Amino acid sequence: HYNTVEAEEDKCVKFESGLRPDIKLLIGFSEIRDFPTLKTKARICDEDGKAKSSYYKAINDRKGKGQDRGKPYDNKGNGSGGRKQG
């Protein structure tokens, strides 16, 4: 029942309305009215978003591992900075 051009456009609009907002934002301006193309572009955007978030998560995880080391200028009383009193 999606054999006409108008029906294909309606199908695309309905599909777009169900997308996540971030994907809808990326795809919506293109006004793709060929359903297989729209579906492919949406899948690519979704995969790119997942890849990007896992990349940034990996970077943040690496940064987090180095935070348990002391700061180079912390004065913890081990004589490596500041004056000794006495």
C-alpha cells in the first residue's frame, strides 16, 4: 500500500518521527523521501553515534585511571615541597 510517491513520503515522515532526537536532527534537514535510503542513513548515524560515545568513554576511562596518583605539587609532608618547620 506504499506504492505511490505520496505514500512513500508519508512512510519516510512517519519513520523520521520515531527516530531518536539526535538522529532526527542529523537526518531531518536532508528531507530524504526514499525509504531504503532513509533507513540506511539512520542506521549509519546510529552506528556513528555509538562509536563516538564508546570512543569518548574509553578516553574518559583512561583519564580516570591516572587520577589516583597524587598531584605533583601536593604537600603531603614527605619533604618534597614546602618548608620544614622546626
